[in-house]
Amino acid sequence: MNDINILVVDDEKEIADLLELYLISDGYQVKKAYDAMEGLQIMKKEKIDLVLLDIMMPRIDGLEMCRKIREHNNVPIIIVSAKTQELDKIVGLTTGADDYVTKPFNPLELMARVKSQLRRYKELNPAQEQKNESSMIHLRNLKINKENHQVFVDDESIKLTPIEFDILYLLASNPGKVFSTDEIFEKVWHERVYEANNTVMVHIRRLRGKMKEDQRPEKIITTVWGVGYKIEN
């Protein structure tokens, strides 16, 4: 893993150092920044594979940094924050984060989430020689290429994060099947749902926004009220 660079952005030096310790022990290379401006400068100069990001920081907070990263980059972002309310989590995911972990965190759980996000990111960005045009799903105006993780809606390329792609691919590869939010969470995150949360709904809202669902008379992702979500054939 010594070629994987993880950026830790936290204005609390003790927390940043602790995260660095856990990450290095798992074989990752670590870059640290103590505010968002410094973190954004590092991202301009370095190849970063994942970002661990605090919210409450001086000058620019973590949410604004997340928005700025998402303007040009689909690198996985995990927010690690002392803000524990469900609304805080929803806001964090809505701004473009892939996952949200609250402080104090369980080191084993955090490292498992880091590995999960990196796996998706590497699958979404395979080596050029591995890319091909097979494994295509074509449902009405939606095209998905599993091999190179390309998505087209009405022949327009849609840029998705790894989590968004996995949700869309799950629904599209099972046309007509309704998945509950719990089923989507367990199949995409590969974790059991241990408490009610809005994680899946927030990611689907972002996904719909990128596909401009509000402008379409016929939606790609259909909500089955009280049950879940599906994509029709």
C-alpha cells in the first residue's frame, strides 16, 4: 500500500497525528494539513487517493473544502467530525463526502471504511490497459459500462463518485427489483445497518441531481413509497 497517499486535514494536531499513526501502521503514506487552505494546496501538488477531513476548522471549514474538491475530483472523502447530529451527517454527505465518521472514533472501524472507499476508488479508476467496452448495461436512456465505470444519460457523460456508481449499478443491474434503503446500504457498503440513518437517501438525492432527474418527465430512479427504490427496464 506504500503507493497510496491519504490526506488528513484537521486543525487539532493531536487528532491529525493519531490518524497518521493508524494509517502508517496499515501501510499508507500520509500527508497532513491543519486547515482547509493548506489541504487544498497539497491536493494541487500531490497525488491524493483519499481525504480524511474535519468540519470545524478556521478560515475555510471542511464542508467548503469538500465542495471545492468535488468541483474537479472524485477522490473518496471521509468526514471525521465531532458533530454527531444526524443533520450534520446529512449536510456532510450532501456536500460530496462519501462517508461520515463521528469522533471519538473506533480505529478499526475507521480503517475498515478507509479500505472500503479505496477499493471502490481503485475500481472506478482502473489501469488504462484494463479498460474495455464490455459489460454494458443499457436501460432506456441510461448506459453503464461496468469495466471502465462510465455512465451516460441521453449520451451525456455523468461523473459519479464510487459510492454513487455502486448504488446506480446495483439498481440498474436488477431492473424492476425494489431495494429498500437498508438493502442498498448492506450491499453497497458491505456493512449491517445498525441504526436508522439517511445515508442512502442522501446519496440517491445527489445521484438524481447529477442525472438532472428534476428536468425529466420520466424518472430514471423510481421511488416506491414506503418500500425503496428501483430502475425500470
